[in-house]
Amino acid sequence: MRDHTKLRAFLLADEVALLIYQITAGFPKEELYGLTSQMRRAAVSVPSNIVEGCARESQADYARFLTIAFGSLRELRYQLSLAKRLEFFIGRDSSLIDQKIIEAEKVLNALITKMREN
């Protein structure tokens, strides 16, 4: 078993999840069961799948869960883009979350690539 707490990909994904919860707390209340919920689920899915992958014995399972985590991260990036276009960020800066998501994507993608090479 692998220790997920030692993975930079996990630490970044965890930061992204925390930021998404903070950001979506300011979204319109009518979005609670819409975009707010979708973004929170996608954000939590990323570190959750990394953790689950680390708990798996086989390399194939580990790689599969990392790939699922990456897909959730890309889903989240789209949802964030949609929230901006819907003007849910008026008066707020989204640059920190944008940077964190991009960094998490790069680190997670590098980890997946490394796994596939082995």
C-alpha cells in the first residue's frame, strides 16, 4: 500500500477541494443542488480517488484510480469556467483556484505518465 499523504498530487487535490468549498459557499443559493453540488462532488472525487488508488495492491488499479481522479479534475475545470461565465465570481478573484487546478493537473498527469512507463 502507498501512503497518499506523501504524494504531491494528493496534497494539491486536497487544497483544490478546500478552495472549491470556500468559493462555492458564495454561489447563489438556487445553485446549491446544481453547479455548487456538482463542483463540490468533482472536487472531492479527485483526492478521494487518489486515496483509493493508493490503497489498491495492483499497479493497474492504482493507475485506473489516478486516471479517474484526473477526469474529475478536468470536469471541475469546466465547471469553474461555467461558473465564471455565469458571473458567479463577480467581485472575487479566481486566479488562485485556476493556478491550483492547473498545477494539480500537471502533477497528476506526470504521476499517471510515470505509472504507465513502469
